[in-house]
Amino acid sequence: MRAESVPEPTLRRLPSYYHYLVRLREKGQEMISAAQIGEDLGVHHTQVRKDLAVTGSQGKPKVGHRVEDLIVSIENFLNWNNVTDAFLVGAGHLGTALLGYAGFERAGVKIVAAFDASAKMVGKKIQGVSVLPMEKFPDLARRMHIGIGILTVPAEVAQEVAEMMVGCGVQAIWNFAPIVLDLPDEVIVENVALYSSIGVLSRKLSVHRKSLLATATPPNS
Amino acid sequence: MRAESVPEPTLRRLPSYYHYLVRLREKGQEMISAAQIGEDLGVHHTQVRKDLAVTGSQGKPKVGHRVEDLIVSIENFLNWNNVTDAFLVGAGHLGTALLGYAGFERAGVKIVAAFDASAKMVGKKIQGVSVLPMEKFPDLARRMHIGIGILTVPAEVAQEVAEMMVGCGVQAIWNFAPIVLDLPDEVIVENVALYSSIGVLSRKLSVHRKSLLATATPPNS
DNA sequence: TAGATTGTTAATCGATTAACAATC
DNA sequence: TAGATTGTTAATCGATTAACAATC
């Protein structure tokens, strides 16, 4: 019964399955096997079965799983039908990009307002969402019972804005700043570490190029 | 000697240490212990030691590590001094946000040109980088030996654009589209799965809220 | 010297993969 | 029935954590 006991990697793969399955449905495909999903997404077929099992969806031997059933099971398991309201702070380019991602609502999150410290931004409407002054955050967040804060501010102010959010009842923070936030344990933090991501890519590429060189020029030349 | 043998989680933590250390340096701090790093970043101290060990940096018992030495060791290990040129495709809001991230150059990557399929975008300059028509990608990429492609296009065209990139000599792709790219094994792909990230956050929050309810209202009520 | 901190080796933990029984 | 596919249990693998020796 403990929903917490689902492995974190499984949790992160489910949305990937979901998008894959939605694309299958758009193409009109009705059935799919775990082996095929695994091949297309680069996951071991046994792993796919275990991952899908946690959602409670069941397949039929010889025919596989109904695409539609899997989609619904994943949506239910991830609780994407219960949409939670979110406030976004930092209406720069990244914030604007996120405001434009219509698909978040399907993933259980709706950005209902944006906030920015800059007077230039305040008053604008981005993708239909109003940009409000920071001062309005506390009162509105409490009144609307906002559960999710999206943090797209510069690293220097990320910690203080995060603390302000938590002080206003925010329980989960989606953090795009390249710092580790120091917050109470019960606050859920999800980091999008863009610098780690590009840094790792850059490192892997340089290692890859070196190994190509080494192959082309044997060490005893 | 096999640089590949470094655990992937270690690789992903190193940039996090790096940013933390740079902030310490800005504050004027010269020495730091593994225990302190671990506490501040939420990583076990033994883990911190192992992670730092792969960079070759050494500390001194009783005093710890020199902040400056650690920064240099991480930069060298991740090969961030060798800056690789990158082309970005898809100059929408997200692409624009990435073009504005000055810090990527410190992480070994420099975006030297952007491309877009829309005539509206072509010809513009974003953050000092020109937006060129897609047709120019192949010739320019080959002539400039572009190693990294940044994919900020809609999911529907991500696969074909990625294939085009690889066909032009691109060896590593930073993919922001919510699909698993099907490319030759030797191509390095780094996915930024935003929908997975927000979807997992949303799920954790709903589980968290349910457990709060359960605590407030015992099952045998 | 004593003690704090490093760095390494051993134990534990958890996720992935392999083997296999069940079933349509 | 035979065989493809599911779902589960066991084995393996790798990362994390614990224990401890080394050293300034």
C-alpha cells in the first residue's frame, strides 16, 4: 500500500512511457508488448514489465497490453488527473518558455500566475498568464492554497525566494536554479540541473573524441 | 585509465559541487571539508570523498581541501576548458533562454549559431547569436566541425532534425523534446525530460498530501 | 600528543537483468 | 497444441554507506 515504495527510477520512466503510448494512440495502434516498448525506449523488457506493474495495469499473454489501458493507468498512478495550481517566479525567457508549455496540465500542473521583481515585466500577460509583482505572492498563494512553486530566478536569489514560497504554504518546488536549496525536509524539491546536464554532455563528448583518437593512433606508434 | 569507468551519478554530482565551490570562492573561503560539502549539498560525506577522488584532487588531513584546487580539478576532469562549439535548432522561448545562459561556456559549450524553420525568426539576433535558416545547417556544421547539437524543437520534428544533425557530423545531442531519439549507438544523447520532472513532482506532492490526510484521520475512524 | 579529517576497503542496499513458471 | 507474451522469483550488478586505517 505504501505508494512511496515505488523506485525513483521507475517513477521517472513512467512519463516517458506515457508520451510514447500517446503517440502510439495517435497513430491508431491499439495493442503493444512490453518487449516492443523496451526496444523503442531503450529499456530492458523485464524492467518495462515491472514498471508497468506498479500502475496496476495488466496485459494478456500472447497479445500484450491495450495502449489505452496503459495510458489511463499511468495517468491515474501519477495522479495527473488531479491538477494542482502552481505559481511561477521569474518571468524571464525560461519562465516564459515554461508558461507556453501547454502540456503541463496533462501532467497534473497548471501555472495560474507568474511573478517578477522587474517593473518592466509586471502587468504583462504571457501566454495568457498575468505577471504580478512579487509583493502579491504571499497573500494570493495563501488564499488560493498554491501547492507548487516554479523557481526560474537567478541563482543569487533562489534560496530566499524558495523560503518565501515555503512560508506561504508552498509544499513542492520545481527548481531551475543551479543551487541546492536548503529547506525543511517535508518540502518536495525537484531540481532541473541544466548545467549538470550540459556539463556531462560536454565531458562525455571529449572522452568520446579522445577514444576515437586513441583507436586511430595505437599507443605503440 | 578508462575514463568511462566513472559512475554516472558521480559525473552528475560534480557540476553541483563545482557551482557550490565557486560560490564559496566568491565569499572568500579558501578551505573546505568533505563533511561540510556533504552537509550543504545533501550528499553522504563518504560519497563526496569518492566523487572528489575521481578528479585527482587531494585534501590534507585536519585542514580539508583547497577550494581553488577543487574547482580547477573538476574543471579539468570534466574537460570544461576545451570549449566545444554547438548549434541550436529551434529558436523559440526555450531556445532563447538557453542562448542567454552565459555560463554554458564555463561548462565547455559555446552556442555559436541558432537555426529555425520559421521565416519570422530567421535573420534576428538573440543574445548576440544569429538565427539562420535550416537550409544553412548542413554546410555550416560540416565546415565548422560542430560537435554538439541542441534540440529545442517540437516533439513531432525532433527525430528528423536529430537525424539531420548526425548526418552533418554532430556527435552529441542535448535533447529537450519529450521523446527518446533513435540514433546510432555512438551518438551521445543527453535528455532534459521536463515533463518527467514536473510529472514526478506532481505525483510526489499528491502522495504527500494523501499521507498528511491519513495522519490527520486515522484509518479506523 | 590528540584529534580532526582524509582516503580506502568492506558491508549493505537497491535497481537491473536473468531465469522460469503461468496463461491465453 | 505450440508458442508468444505476461508476470514473478532469483541472481547479478553497481552505487551508497559503514568501518577503519593513515596522516597532518
